[in-house]
Amino acid sequence: MQYSDFKKIVFDNVKDFNTVHIFECGQCFRWIKEKADDENDNPVYVGVAGSYAARVSFDDGTLTIEASGGDKAFWADYFDLGTDYGEIKRTLSESEPKIKEAAEYGYGIRILNQDLFETLISFIISQNNNIPRIRKCIEAICERFGEKTAEIDGREIYAFPTPEGLAQAEVEDIAALKLGYRSAYIVESSKEYLQYGAPSCRDDLIKMHGIGPKVANCIMLFGLRDVEAFPLDTWVRHIMNDMYGLDEKADKAMYTLAEDRFGEYAGYAQQYLFYYYRDKGL
């Protein structure tokens, strides 16, 4: 499908929304700025949600999505427009004053409702990897094993591969895409996804190849929509040390503190803090 055939979907009076905050907070890897040097507060992003290619822009409360598919309900769900993020930020700031500045800085973060299988494989790929390389690896695997879904300004866009497609892949073919030791994890976890069904909790995830506690928590938050999940990576360990003096290896203490301080909003707190510290280089 060509961009000229995309349909336009518009949402008015949208609050707590910023394209940079949403697409650059570490939760997704398939959205990029339309213009790499665009320094606007809300630059246009082009990417993929499920099997749909889209161009997303936001201006003065109006969210415009030009997409190859998906109805208004799909995109409202994807961008979690039914959740009151203003209330979440107020609650977090009242219960934990230290988070107030971070929530104000990343005011436009929304946790996307992403496809579970894509999220699972994406965060397996993310292990010991930086974001530019993660994006390249994911695009390579989509081009090799996914189906072309659209073309925008000459850029071919591919849907994420299906569980069946990756389960049938040869480890060597995936390794050729510079995915290293993760290649076997991708094939085996895809087979497990088909054999045992989609994981529904932490215990299901931990049993799968290539998924440890950190990756499991990322998948819980971004794929299973468990907003109490609190992923611990290098940045978050530093944050918990800086804010509360916890040893950066004290996982149990960090999980306990997050539960006590942030409660049912721990996942949102993690995103505000992660984006704030990483973006400001604190």
C-alpha cells in the first residue's frame, strides 16, 4: 500500500501526549522521526503498530494518524487514550514528591498497547544492546521474515514476523542478521509461544528461552499491560541508588520500595524516572 492510500484518523482534545516522550522512552523500537533533524516539541513519527504502517503527528491537542489500516478504536487503544494520565501523575507526585519533576519532564509519556509477541521478541533482542542497534536488528528481522505492509516516501515497511514464521526459521539465518546468541532464543521462544500459548504472567515468561527477570518485567509492562511491573536496568538501578541510596545490586529491596512507594502505578513511575534521568544524563 502506498502512503497516498492511507486513511486519516483524528482525535481531538488529547491531553498528556508527546511524540518524543512516547516513542523515545524505551518502550518501543519501530518508530522513527520522519525527519531526523526535526527539533520540534512534537515531531512527526513514522512506524508500525501490529501490521499497520502509520504516520503520527500531534499539534495543540489534535492527534492525527495516517495509517494503512486499523480503525479509530484500534488506534485509541494502541495509544491508551482512555487512561487519565493526568490523574496518574497527580497520584504519583502526591505519594512520592521525588517523582514530581520527572513526571513533569516526561509529561507526554503514554504506555502503548503493543502486540505481545512483538514485544516479547523485541525485548529478547534488547538484551545487552543499545537502542540504535536494537532498532536495526528488529528492522532486519522484519525485512527477512515479515511481510511488506506499506511504503512511505520510498521506505518499505514490513510487519513484524508471526510466531509461526520465526519458529520455522533456521538459527543460522537469524544469526546472519547479526543477532548473535539471541538467535537461538528467538527461535526457541517462538516455538514455545506456539506450543504453550501466549504467556500471561511472570512465571510463564521466566520459563521461556532467553527471558530473565529484567526482560520479563519489560514484557509484563509493555506487552501484558501489567502497570505494576517495575523493570530494572542499569539506568533504573542508578536511579534507585541516587534517589534512595539503595545498593545497585539490591533487586529485592528495589522491587519492595517500588511497590511501597508507587503501588499500582509502579510501571508509570519507572517510565517517568527512566526518561528523565536518561534524557538529562543524570
